[in-house]
Amino acid sequence: MSGPQCCSNPPTLNPGSGVGHVEELAGFKTYVTGSLDSKLAVLLLSDVFGYEAPNLRKLADKVAAAGFYVVVPDFFDGDPYVPERSDRPLAVWIKDHGVDKGFEDAKIITDCLKSKGVSSIGAAGFCWGAKLVVGLAKDVLIQAAVMLHPSFVTVDDIKSVKVPIAILGAEIDHMSPPELLKQFDEILSAKPEVDSFVKIFPKCAHGWTTKYKVDDPTAVSCADEAHQNMLEWFAKYVE
């Protein structure tokens, strides 16, 4: 189960953030940025706070500026996790927003992108969203995967990955501690047919890539480094 780290530093959601726009994609409200003309798409799958998180949209815009058509769907139907709601703790909220349904929703989005003429798809998942990405990577529904401070991802998941995957983790992470990430790395290293990259960011905590404080230069720098690693992975394999 997602723990306190998943809920710390909640973002101030802003439906108007980002330079892109919101449109309906396969029945889901989706933040869209970048040009479809590139035929190269990147799917960003959020943590429990959803698609209106300003730092997530800022990252989507950064990926779009690198030449990708980027989509950030709302798989929570306008119902992201709200820490202030004491009547609905995470253990209750997640019953309505399980990763199994999220994975089925993600498959709908990848099908929709392909129907629009997209020829190659990369997917990145943050915390909750990482479990969806590993599912897509197991079923070869994408060409490249990136997981950032993943939650719920298991050794068995990693054993079944069939596309190039990068895993960016934090030194301080109860959901995916360094010991687990090292196991993932060992498994992937034994699969030469699947290119992989595993990196543990020292002194960083779960959620650092999207829940950083914009006025904290060190936090911003750590997040930027992870974003650059993600972009390099997609530039290499989403082509």
C-alpha cells in the first residue's frame, strides 16, 4: 500500500497550468502538449495527485519541446487523492482507483494514440503510474518505459519486461527502497535482450521528480537530472 511518502508535499493542483491544453482523448480528460506531426508520443502517468499537478505539466511541456506529442490523462475521473480529506484516507481512495483499472485505461490510450497515426510510444510513470507503465512494458504496448520512484512494482513484474526500461529511484524511498531497485537491476542485467538503466539518486526522497519545491535550487537540480535521464531514454528508443 502507498505509504506516507506518497502523500507528502502534495502539489497545489491547477487546471490551467502548462502551455498545452486539456481535451478528451478516448473518453479521458487529458493534458496534451506538443505536435502530433512528430508521430512520436510520450504518455505520462501521474502519481495519486493526478494530471493537474503543475510540476507534472511543466515536465510534459519539457518533453514536448524535445519533439514529442505528450499526453497526460486523468485516470481518476476528476477525483485525485486529497490528503486533507480525513474521511477518505489513501487506503480508501485507492479502492476506487486501483492500478489494475489504471492499466486497462492506459491500454485504451495507447490504442487511441496508434489510431491517430503515432508510430512509436514511450511511457513514464510516477509512483502509482509506474505500475501501469510496467504493465505496458510487459505486454509490448510501448517502445520504451521509464519508471520514476515506482510504487507496487514487483520482482515478477521486472522479470516480464520486454522493452527498454529505465528505473529512476530515490535513496530515501519506502515504496521502492534501494535494495529493491538493486534487485530490479540484477534481473534486468541478466536479460541482455532488454536494454535497461537503473539509477538511485542520493539524498533524494520518493516523489522528488514531480513534488519538488520550485524555490529549492537543490531539489530542482535533482529533479532536472532525472528529467534529463528520462528524455535521453525516450530520444534513444522512441523513434
